[in-house]
Amino acid sequence: MNQQNILKGPAGLGLLVLSAIVLVASFGYAFMSLSSQGHASFNTSSTLPWGQPIATYLYFALASSGLGMIASLPLVFGFKQFYPVVKRAIFLAFVILISGMAVLAMELGHVFRMIWVIPFNLQIQSAMFWMGVFYVADLIFLLWKLQKLENGEWDSKTSKQVGIGSFLAVLLASGNLALIFGMMSMRPFWFDGLLPIYFYLTAVASGLAALVFFTYLANGFSRDNMSASLQGLLDGALPKFFAAVLGGTLLFIAVRAITGLYTNNPEIYVVWRDYLFASSTYQASLWIGIVLPFVLMMMASVRTSTGTQVLVSILVFAGLFAERFFFVVGGQVVPLFKGTWEWSLIQYTPSATEWSLTLMGSALLFTLYVLGERMLNLSAEPPVTVGQASTSGGVAAHA
Amino acid sequence: MAKWGMVIDLDKCTGCQACTTACAMENNTLPGESWQDVLYYHEGTYPSAQMKWLPRPCMQCENPSCVHVCPTRATYKDMDAGGIVFVDWDKCIGCKYCMIACPYGVRFYADEKPLLEPDLREIFPSSNGQLWSPPYQNPEQDWKRGIGIQPPGVVSKCTFCYHKVSKAPAGTVDLDEDIAEVKEYVPACVRTCPPKARFFGDLDQPTSQVNQLIGDKHGVRLKDHTGNKPQVYYLGAGAGVPAFEPKPRS
Ligand code: SF4
Ligand code: SF4
């Protein structure tokens, strides 16, 4: 076993410098256009107020929640074979959430005002108020959990309690985030009491994609650099779990699409027919970004290979990003109240500034992540799993 | 305190947009920031196709979904101001959740691409923290109620011309432009309406003109299934919004 983390070496330094440059450039561009043109530099409008920056935030926030849930598998539910990825999952959850929040901050009209008006006005009727509360709680728990693992407390009573607290915070945060959309009866495309379940599933799917990709990245895309227990996980439970989660996601998309297309309500079926399914980007993201990865993960002969797993993680990354985009925009493309006054769906393509925010979030994620890999030992595992895995030569799947 | 309500008689409305213009002049709104607008619809097909139109201010809902979702209480319903729904521009963070939640599409984030060129914001650049500063503007400003020209990054909407209405003598029941003493306090859209299709008054007073019109002429509220319960009522045939129908595909 030749355990190495390539990000601790010159490759990591290179990636760090590169992501920092992209971060500075994209932030600079977004900042300049926002300060010269304000939000007129976005292609959103009063009829379609939430665009790609919101979709990006949603994507990051949910990927973070998904990683938090994955970390709970060993820490709360005792699926010990996930121990080899737990520390990286928690750290990634933390930095992805920070990156998402940074994108959201650039999207809001008055971000600094938020810091005092929300706590001082306590509008508990608003799901967005609770989004703030739950995601802050989530961030604190993630940090606390990370600190416990840094101290080598994998199994102590308090680390269990922190793990349970963190799991609850993640469920509340992402479930409530779903309800921000799901409770809007005036937006029938979103209105759905089961939306939290859909968000949980897709959150875990995007979390797994991030985890697989970054784990391989840290190990130079080579299994030889990984511990035996990590190899065992990648050969056993993880791909099966990935397949199950992608299957659940597909099932959810299918039932939403079927009910959506079946209904007579134009605010739902027109969105599915003329916006989602009419778009080749949506079709590609669905078939190549979700269906194909599902099929690959179902095939026992290929799902364990490095190439397949890295490919699937990248495809799911892109597929779910598009899924979030079409979800957010799809809820708004039918002009409200305009009835037959409008002939067509509202057109929206993100502007360069909006793209720069997406890029900024991603670059921030990479920068913080590489810093984390270099400064912390994210591959740490409790000593006992290393021993177990090397004696048993892999762990049975519990997905 | 009164509960201010508006009645719009569609049998009288000619769709002339005088209300829209008066509102834009009174409140210095930008093109596209139509706190008051008239929307035109077609319904049905030949030989029974109809053309119809609907003036649409903020409905000042009794149960306003925009207020429920606002995380900062920037949007609030002021029962001491006749139940008008205001936006406090000192509290709004520009999250735009209220715009998602309003079923009537009457909230505006003017910090967006201009509807028309040249961009008025460039011609009259901002001063005093306003998004734009035209040389002639209504002197009435009250950022706690979203009155005046907004700063950047906040949401604006119809205020039922609270800066006028609030000056009406206490106990006023009907704010009708034909009553000389209260003429100045009538909302701009109501006062300007040439065929007198709009009425304004106290919904809490059984004898008010608005209540009598609603009762006698079968007033309805639009999109009542949303449960928002507007304080704006419509009279006359055709008070309804035809469903969205995409252009037939060629
Ligand atoms: S019409 Fe819209 S903006 Fe006006 S009070 Fe009702 S929900 Fe709020
Ligand atoms: S945009 Fe302003 S008024 Fe609207 S919900 Fe957000 S904080 Fe409230």
C-alpha cells in the first residue's frame, strides 16, 4: 500500500494557484459588472427573478447536504465501511456550502443588511428565515464534527451526539430548502409536498459525485494510492449505493414528469413539454447525466473501475447542475397572471456575469478544497477500519 | 381605521392605460416597472373570440403571500394604514422571494435590464441613494413604506398612493374624485380614469360606495383560489384571467 495524497505535492500547489487565479478573475469580473451595472448585468427580470446564480446556490447547498448525509452513514447509522471517506465528505460539505453562500451573497440586493435584519425581525413564517437558521446550524455542526475527527474522536459519545445533531441539521436545512419552492402554490410546477424527498435523493447523488471525484483527485486518480479500506469501499458499497440513489432520482423525475405531462394545468404541462423536454440541454443532462450513470453503476462488471467511477461522477455533476437550473427556471417560465396576453414562455439564458458567479463558486470550492487537503489529513480513518479492511479484504455492501 | 379597497368596473374600462400613465407619473416608476398596468387578453376562437383587458394594481391582499415569505419583514401589511401592503426599503435585502410568491405578478425589481433604450437610469444618474434621479419627481418620499424612487437592490410595488390617501380627513368613507374636499387624496389611477371605472373607499364601512358596488354588481376577486383575498374587486362581465396558452406550433 502506497498511500499518497498528490494534492500535498506540486500538483496540489499547481491546482491551488490555478483555482485561485480563476477565483480572483471570476470574482473580479462579477464584482466589476455588478458595481457598474448593478443587477442589470444579470439576464433575470421582474418576471423571472431567480436565475442561474440561485440555481448554483441550490446546487452547492444541496451537494453539501448530500455530503453531510453520506457522512452520517458511518457516524450515525454505523455503516463503518464509509469511514474512509467521512472526513473528506465533511470537509467538502463545509467548503461547498461556503462556496454556495458566496454565490448567493453576490446575487442578493443587499447582502450585508441581511446580517442584521433577519435576526432582528424574526420572521418565522418565512421558509427563507429558516433556511438561514438551518444552514448556519449545519455549518456549525460540520465544523464541530470536523474538529472531533481532527482530534481522532471517531466513536466517542460526544462525537456520536454531534453526528446526530449534524444529521438533523442537514435534513432540516435541505428539506426546508425544498419547501421554499415546494410550498409555493402559485407556482404549480414547484408545488409539491414531497419535494424534500426529491431534494434529499438528488442531494446525496450530487454529494456522491463530488466525493468520488475529489477522492480520486486526491489520490492522483490511482487506486494504488488508496488505503485498502477505501479501495474496499469503492469496490463494494459505494457504487451500489450510488446506483440506488440515481435510481431513486430517476424514479422521482419520472413521476414528476408523468404527473406534470398528464395534468391539464398549462402552468405545469407546458413547462414539461415546451421547456424541459423541448430543450436538448435538458434531454442531454437527463440521458447522459443521470440515466447513463445509473446504467453504468448498475453494471457489476464496470462499476468498480476507476475510469467508470470518475466518468460517472463528472456526468452526474453536470447532469444535476442542469437539473437544478431547469427546476429553478422552469417554475417561472410561464408568465404569472399574463394568461393569453403572453404568447410564449419567458426566455432566459444566463448572462456572462451570471456565468462568472457560477465559475467563482466552483473556483472557490477548488481553492478551499485543495487548501484543506494540504493542511489537514482528509484521508484519515479510524485505525480499526484500516485493520479490518486489510484482514477482510473489503467490506460487504449495505446500500 | 379604514380598510382601503378598490373596485374596477370592467364594463366601463376602455383599456386606455390612463391609470398606468398616471401611476408612472405620480410614483416616478421606470418603463416596465408597472405598479399599475392594463393587460390585454384574447379568449376563445372564431366565431366567438373575444378581446378583453384587465387593469391590474397590487391587490393589497388580506392574506398576502408576499408578506408570509419575506424573511426580513421588509414586506408588511399595515393594518393602521388601511391594510396596505408596503415594502420597507431600509430592510429589503433583494432576495426576490416575494416576487416568486405574489400570484398577481405585481412586484418589481427595477435593478434589471432596461425595458426601453435609452436607459433612463443613465440619462438621470442616481443621487441621494436613489436608483435614478429624474429632475422632476414627486417630493413625497417614505422609504419605510416604499414610497418615492427606490434605492438599488430592493423591490417596489403599488402603495395605493398612500402618500395621498393618508392625508384624507379621518373618517373618510369614499375617496371619490367627484367629492371636492377629498379629490386631492384619491389614488392617481382612480382620479385619472376617464370613464370613471375605478372606485376607492373603506371596505369596513357598510355604506361605502365600494361595498355597495361589490354587493349590487357582483364584485369578484381575481384568482380567488389562491386564498390571498385581494382588497381589489372587479365588476362586470369578463372579470377573470384566461389561462396561459402557448402559441400554436407551426
Ligand atoms: S397582490 Fe401580490 S404584492 Fe400585492 S399584496 Fe397580494 S401578494 Fe402581495
Ligand atoms: S425581496 Fe425584499 S421585500 Fe421581497 S421577500 Fe426579499 S427582503 Fe422581503
